[in-house]
Amino acid sequence: MKLSADDLLVIMHLTRERTLENAALALGKDTSSVFRGIKRIEAKVGEPLFTRSRAGFKPLPLGLALCEQAEQIHAGLSAADALLGGEDVGLTGPLRVTTTDLLLQSVIHPRLAAFREARPNLQLEFNVTNSFENLSERRYDVALRPTSQPPDDMIGLRLATIDYKLVGAPKYLDGLGELDFQEFSWLIPGDSLQAHPANDWFRGKVPSPASLIRYDSMSLLADGIRNSLGVGILPDIPTLLDGLRDVGEQPAIYQTDLWLLYHPSNRGNLKITAFDGFVRGALGA
């Protein structure tokens, strides 16, 4: 193999910290060792992994991909340390999670009972919001968010890429004649969700809808679709789309990444590592 686990951890810390000085501090090495290390790693790979500027090191796409692999190694090492020190070491007390209503409903809740049984001393606190602000203010420990542009002051793991589809309930769709976007009853994100990508797509495709309902909650929007009120755009999560149908032969409307994000001061937090494993399992269910 070209790269070792130590090489990947150098890539991870330089991606997180963006400067040689801070990466060296995180790794317990001196700055010159990290500088020589990243040059050696790029020579092994055969191409640059970072761009350099006065602002620091910015990872290129391959650097980001390798960082994701390093995060998994780091999480595994943390989990191994927890086992050696006793199963519940570091896994007691509150874990404050901020996420969206739709992810809480469709990803977390269906598997939460089993997670709580496995981690009985972990006290979960959920906050439902579409903003990253609370995490930046340190009011919450970890955020589960769909985004293509995670905040620069956060670190974390890209868990998946999610397709968004145009869907409806069979009862509603079976009552339609020809599939005409203008004649549908549409359920779309409301004022507090104006930045939602579904709105951009909708404005471009459906200039004169026959009927329209706006929701400030994506969870309630999904509930409206299930109750045959019309069609709308939802993420392709099996527990969410169960019982719904794609509208016609439409491809995915768009894609976004799903991130588990946390403040840099929480790196190595075993509660976050455990929650990461739980979410990955829920997504794979």
C-alpha cells in the first residue's frame, strides 16, 4: 500500500487545522516534521493533496477523500480505546444534538430505541433547527445536517450523498390524468426555508401552479404528501419514502451531502464517535 494509517492521520489533521503549526500541535510533532511528512505523502500519491496560501493549507478533492478515510480510522482507534478502558468510559452524560425535523423523524427515530438500549448512560438532547448557529455558539455538541457547504469553523464527517426526488402518495397520483406540473397540487418549503434547493427548482419548473401549500417544517410537508394533499420534493431516505411513489420517470431533482459536524474542541469525543456509528447504521438500514 502507498499510504499508512499515520500518513492518513497527517492528512486529516492538516485538513482540520489548515496550518502546519496547529496540525503539528494536534499530532504531537514539530512543524518541520509535518511539512516534510506532507511532502513525502504527496510524493507517494503522485499529485498534490493541498493548495498552499497565506491562509494555510486547503485540501483538494483527493485530500478531502483521504481525510474521510482517516476520520474512520481515528473513530475506530477511539472506539478501541473505549473498549480497553471499559465499555462505558466516556459514554456517560449528555450529548446535545442539533438536526432537522426530517432527519430526526426519518433517520434517528426509527433506530433510536436500539441505540439507547446499547448506550443507556448516554443522555441525548435534541434540538430541531435549520441553522448552524447554535453549534458555533457551543450550545450543542454535534450537528447532523444536509449541506453542500459545511461551515469553515466546523470539522466532521461526510456520511452520505442523498438524492432528492419528486414524490406523491399513490392515492393522489392515481387520481391524476396526464402528468402536468402546472396542474399538480404542490407542497413546498415555506418562508423560513426559502434557501431550500427545492424552491429554486420549483420556481424554474412551475411558474404557474394550480394549487400550492407552503410549510415551515419539512416533516409536516412530508406528512402532507402522505395524506394525498399533493406532490413535493423529499430526500431519498427509505424510511421516509416508504409508501410514496416517484412522479413519472423523473430523475433525482438534485443531490446534497449529509454531514455530521462538530466543533474542533470536540475531536476525539467518544460520545460523538458512538453517535456517528449509530447514524451510519441507521442510514444503511
